[in-house]
Amino acid sequence: MNIFRLFGDLSHLAAIAILLLKIWKTRSCAGVSGKTQLLFAVCFITRYIDLFLHFVSLYNTEKVMKLIYISASVFTCYLIFFKFKATYDGNHDSMRAEFLIVPAAGLACLINTKFDAIEILWTFSIYLEAVAILPQLFLISKTGEAETITSHYLFAQGSYRALYILNWIYRYHYESHVDTIAIVAGVVQTILYCDFFYLYITKVVKGQKIVLPA
Amino acid sequence: QHASKKHDEL
């Protein structure tokens, strides 16, 4: 564990908490893409499937973190699609998730480190996570704006994988550890946030709201 | 079980 990965995971936890708080406090999921949250839930379940297969006692933080990620993302989906369904902006959350899931699944079968079920599920989860934020970014471009709290969520969500890139550089240099698939997907994922990062840093930090087109 | 290259990150 290194400082980059630690802050990366904390940033990821913060993102999940910010979104949950936003929906719970405002009792509304306006401006939130339910599809992105569904895709994230699928990512966690397929990536941490080993939790369900051979359940090992929750003896370390990693197991606890995995369970937190899975339960929090499923609970967020429950809030969006059931509890606060009336506030779900289905018309603007219109990006076809199948266009993300099918290519990720296909690519996972073609490019992977080992052709076995768990490894392919893990690879699928990595590829899917790289593009899972697209419906959310698409929704913001359709509505033309993002609530400040949603911008903070996106900033934390984007920062988590950006910090993981620093973690991979660190691990390459000090542990000569390389996981090419995770690195390539993580770089793609972070690049997708660049436009948002620019808007966040030039606007939200100064107290303005993000309104598109910028 | 064979020691598959474990993914040790979240």
C-alpha cells in the first residue's frame, strides 16, 4: 500500500458517500445518471465476485472495503430506481448502456491475462469501469448543467483513478509491478474526466456552477 | 489452487 493508492481509495469512498448524501439529503436524484450507478454496481460485483465464491472471514480492510463498495453502490441504485424514482431524470439519462457493456465484455474475452472465468470477469469489470462514467457526463451535457454537489462527486470519482495512475507509477518504480490492462483502462478512464476537471477547477473552485456549453 | 497472478488492488 502506498500513499497514492490510499488517497485513491479514500477519494473513491468519498465519491460514493457524497453521492449517497446528496440523494438522501435532497431526497432527489436529479442530475444523477442511474445508468452510471448501475454500471458501477456491475463493476464491483464482477470484480469482487471472489467474496461470494469462497467467503473468507472479514479479517482485513480489503474485504470490508469490497463489501462497502458493493453494498453502497447497490443501495445507491435502490435509491435512484425505487425510493426516489419520481425524481429520476430518465429522459436525459438516455445513453445506451448496452453500447458500453457489450464492447467491454467482448474486449475482455479478447484481451485478458488468462482465459478463465474469474479473470475475464475481472477484466470486464476493469474495461467497464473505464467507460461507466459516460452516461453521467452525457446526462450533464444534455441538461447543460451540474449541481455543485454532483460536481464534487464527479471530482472525487475522477480523482480516484487519477491517483491510482500515480500508484501504478510508484509500484512500477519501487516494486516493478505492472498490470497493463488496469493501467491502460485507468488512463482512458481518467482522460474522459479531463474536460470536466478543467471546468471543475476553473469554475466550481471559484464558487460558480458548471453550465454547459462552457 | 494454483497461485494465479492475484490482483491485489480494489
